[in-house]
Amino acid sequence: MKNDTDIIPLRQPHSLDDPLTEIAREGARRMLAAALRAEADAFVAELAETRLPDGRQRVVRHGYGPEREIQTGIGGLSVRRPKVRDRSAENEADKIRFNSAILPRWARRSRSLDALLPVLYLRGISTGDFQEALAALLGENAPNLSPGVLSRLTGEWEAEYGRWQRRDLAARRYAYVWADGVYLQARMEPQAECMLVLIGATPEGKKELVGFQVGMRESAQSWRELLVDLKARGLTCAPEIAVGDGALGFWKALDEVFPSTRHQRCWVHKTSNVLNKVPKSLQPAVKSDLREIWQAETRVAAEAALDVFVEKYGAKYQKAATCLSKDREALLAFYDFPADHWDHLRTSNPIESVFATVRHRTVRTKGALSQKTARLMVYKLVQAAAKGWRRLKGANQLPMVIEGVKFTDGVLDAKNRAA
């Protein structure tokens, strides 16, 4: 006889009924348990020959720890960590201990999920929206993912950033550097500020973040403070060439701190500056003529194309011609470096591409960024982006650049080639 008091659970509108995900979670739980057992067994097997005085094996399996739930990308997984026992009666400090590389002793989230939290935050998810945003993936009321967790993470980022800002640079050497100042809209700041960013190329061809700080616009004093700080921490070898836009503050500070470093103006910024000084109807033709200059195979051809440009547009559009010709040497400096590096040296886009994500975060939060949050965001996003930066082409030529070997039109001089 049917009991009329039975309660039939009804599916809630916000709940998800996904058997496929449940099967995946169960399979993942079993695989994780098997992997943990195999890891513990392998550890014990490696020490099988280690014996006690009475002949017994010193290190043996010793059951399991209490069950706990680990948050992963497919939800929570209940696991029990295998335990290993050292039966030696010696000093506690000398005991052999088993530390799982798969599941560390105090882990509560997978490493991929730890990486996901800052990415979600930096891409625009506010702390109050985390629980809702992750509910479909991890289940309702997922533990260890409260807004407080993110607050603790930002505290860890602050400490990490502080250590990075104090790191010793005595062993670092950069053949090239890219500099730019990027403005972010922060919360009602009383004065206009920007992020001053410096990215460098190591002798191995790897790009990395050298330094950045919040500056007062792109003034020479702000850039000087950044460069002097880098030099005081050990970066005494001047880069061979610096790439940046026409912000006069950086170049003035660079000449004071690293006077031997050559200047290379960014062609993307210069093209934009020149186009702003001609009518829109003429801009496609002007852009094509500018491309003929910076894509020329030799310096002589580039200079000839530049002279043609000035003669062609100078009579009617004097400001455009002057904007281009006044930086002639700084625009063509890349010809004295390996041709494999020209694509990297003609533009400061390594910085611009990184800050596209930062600007996206600013727009999503409607500019609701404190100076501290903006600084940490820049640091974390650049560090994350750096993992995907590709090495410079022709990295084997960078040591020659550092040693002062001469290149002409991107090719090693015949005299040096013979040597």
C-alpha cells in the first residue's frame, strides 16, 4: 500500500541534472584514489630494502587518512589520502615521511582551480558573484570558494608582488627592452596616473617583465624613479636598444640612467600620429606609403622612401611630414640589429597586447579599481601572459648583439663573419 506521506523531490529551476557530469566525477574519483594508492605503493617499494634491526621492513603502508572533499574543475571529489608509516623507533625528526605530489597534505582545491580564481576575478567577476558563477561547475555551496578566499588570495598577491619588487637583478641582463605607459581608469583618483611598464628580452630570447610602477602621467621623473630603482637592485648593464612611443619622459630618463642605450620608436604609434595629421580620405594611401618605409629591406631604401614621403606630402601636410622626419634616426635604428629581430623591435605591441586584458577588466567593473587593485591586476595579468610569450626568433644572435657585434641591414658584417 502506498504511503501518502512520501515526499517526492521536485527539480528546482536553478538546479542542474547532468548524469554525464556525475559519471565523469565518479570516474575521476576512482582514478584519483587509484593514483594515490599507486603513488604510496611506489614510495614503499623504493624503500623495501630499508630494514629494522629485527629484519622487518621499516616503511610500510598504514591505512588511510580521513575522507575529505577536493574541489576540482568538474566539482567536488571525496578522497582519502593513503598513509605511510615509518616503524623505526628513532628520533621523530629522522623518520621517513610520505608527501603526496598528487594530493598535498592540506590541499582543498586542485591547482587548476586555484589558477581559475584569479583569472575569473581579473577578467571581471566580482567577489560577490563567485558562488553563483561557479555553482553550475562545482555544485551549490561549494566549500573553500567564498569571497573570503579571494580576499586571502589578494593578500598573497600583495606579498608576492612585494617580493618581486625587491628581487635582486645583479644576475639579469637584457638585450632589448620595451617601454610604455598605460592609463587605467581607477576610482576617482585626484590626479591622472598611469602604469609605467618595462619588458625585457634576455640573452636566451625570452621576454619577461622587468619592472613597473604607478607614475604621475608619463613624466621623466616617474620613469627616472623606475629606472634608478632597477639599477640600484643590480641592473647595471644597459640594454642595447629600447623600444617605445614618443613619450618624451621615458627617453629623457633613459638618457640619464642608461645613456648608451639606443632609441627605437614604435612604428605603430608613429603611424597613428602621422595619420592623425592628414584627412581621413587620404589615410589609406598615407598608411601604405609609411609601410613602404618600415618594410624596406635596407636602411638606404627606407631613407629613400622616407624622403619621397616628405616630398610627396610636405607641401600640403607639413605637420605630418615633420612628425615623421624629426624621428628619422630613432625610427630606423632597427636596421643595425639582426633581421630576425626586426618584427620585435619595430613596435611596442608586447606591452599593448597584455594590457588589452587589463582594459577589459576595467570596462567590466566600470572603472571600479583602487590603485592597489589595479597594480596587483597588472602584475598578475602580465605574469600570467608571460607564460605564453614566445621566444624571439634568432635567439642565437642575441649574445652577439650584447657583445657589440655589428650588423648592417640586419646581416652580420662581413668582417665579423670572417672572424
